[in-house]
Amino acid sequence: AVGLNCTLTSADMAQAGQELVKWTDLPLIIKPNLGMPRIDGSYDETPKQFAQNLAQLINLGVSGIGGCCGTTPEHIAELKKLTEGKSLVKREKISVTAACSPLKTVNIDGVKIVGERLNPTGKKDYKQALISGDTDYIINQGIDQTDAGADILDLNCGLPEIDEAKAMESAVTALQSVTRLPLQIDSANPKAIESGLRAYCGKAIVNSVTGDDESLDSILPLVKKYGALVIGLTLDKSGLPETVERRIEIAKKIIDRARSYGIKKSDVIIDPLTLTLSAEQRQAQCTLSAIREFKKMGIKTVLGISNISFGLPQREALNAAFLTAALSC
């Protein structure tokens, strides 16, 4: 169940409850204070006002109502009158794909931008920052990407010469001190993923699992334990499939295995993967076709668009063209 309990008045709590029922299908228990006390310790809300403000929540399907600081037996007695003879209102099952930090929720209901500058691949300065423990570099990169318009920040600390789990914990803590954006914990190392998720406050994204049993059975339990979203890559030990059908097959396997761990389909985002046009021209069309099929199946997708132009001139033009094609799919 979800419990909502804070120093809001019952009127404010009733409004917050109306919003919260849109975001979860878990049972909701709401018990407000009477607001902030006066200097003499008394409160403004009468038992009747308190009960009337919470009455609307019963009709929204809230499972439990009560009172915290400032409430008296008289307040609870008024609530009791509201519930006599009432049955629990059945609420709709809600399926929302969203990541959040303590201060910001990103509802993935359209195109969102993932900032991926915090990845040591090809980035000499970031590698050195990880080796030296320079969190200022990480903080500055986080601020720059936030200011540039990213919706989510990807964080990868994968270097063989460092303790990745320790570096991930430190980087997560540093980033959360300067940005409201949700984080995407990016690693193939289960220990690093768990270290990042344990330090993270909110609903993170785990990047990523593949269609291999070893990957699924080592990463998905962590996704379930910490309540994260997860990105599934449409590849396995045999590599990236050359056909749309095989990519769909792998995606279905990932989603089914996630369900077996209690992870909802809405918490799985599939990456159909993009290879560079310089080496695999036909695969670009395969990726676009896969996106179209995944959307028909109600599956959320993510794509590393800039991979398409790797090693080629006019990268911005190629990226823009491929992004446009991907959006149309």
C-alpha cells in the first residue's frame, strides 16, 4: 500500500489524494495532520471540516483514511460516520511509465531526451574524473545536460581500473545534489547497478538487460527489488538480429521474464538498437520497422539515435534525418 502522511491540511491532502490516485493502482491510505499548529499548539480545523474534506477521497477509492498530528477522538469519530455502510470504491488499473527523482516525475508519454554524456566510452576527461574521484566533473556534466534540456540523465561508471560499484554510489549521490532529473543507472555489472539503485532516491531506470538468461536473471531481480524501470536490448549471445521478427521475439522474452519477477510491462522499455550506416545500411530500415511493430504492441521504446552516424561526416544532418524517420514510426 501507499501511505500519504504529511503536515498538509485535510483540504490540501484531499487535493493531493486526487492527484495520487492517477499514478498508482496500489491501495492508498491517507491521514493528514490538521495543518501547522498555532504557537499555543491548537489547530484551526474542526472535526466536521476535517471529515468533509476527506469524504471525497472515499468516492475516489482510497482504502484508508485517518488523522495524524492535531487530530482528536472527535475528528476520528466524524470520519467513522463517513465510512459506515460504505463499500470500497473499485479503482481502475493504472499503467503509467514514469521515472522520478525526489523532486521531479518524468511521465514517458512522448519523446523524452536522455543525456548520455556521463559515459566513459570515448571520453578522456570523464575517464580521468572517475579514476581520480573528481565528483565536480560529474556534477558539472549533470548541470550542463539539465540546462541543455535533458529529461533523464544516463550514468555509466564502467572502467576496469576502478571499483565501479563504489564509483556509481558516489556519482548518484553527487548528481542528486544538483539536479531534479531522474537517473538512468547504466551498467552490465549487477553490483554496480545495485549500488546505484540503493543510493538513489526515486524510481530510476536500469540500462540494461539483454535477451540472455544470465542477464535477465541477474538484473531483473534488482529491478523488482528497487522498483525501477528497465531497458531491454533486442540482442542475445548471437548478436543483433538481422530481422524484425527476431527482435520482436527477444523483446517478448524480456517482457515475459520481467512479468515472472513481478515487473509490469509498462516498466519495460525496449531498445531495438541502431548500428552505424557506414557498416549496416539495411539494419537502419530494420530498426525503423521494429519500432513500428513495437508501437502496435503497446511497447515503449528508446533509441541511441546518434549511433546511426558514427564514423561518418555530416553527423547532425544524418541524426536529424534518422530521428525524423524514427518518430514517424
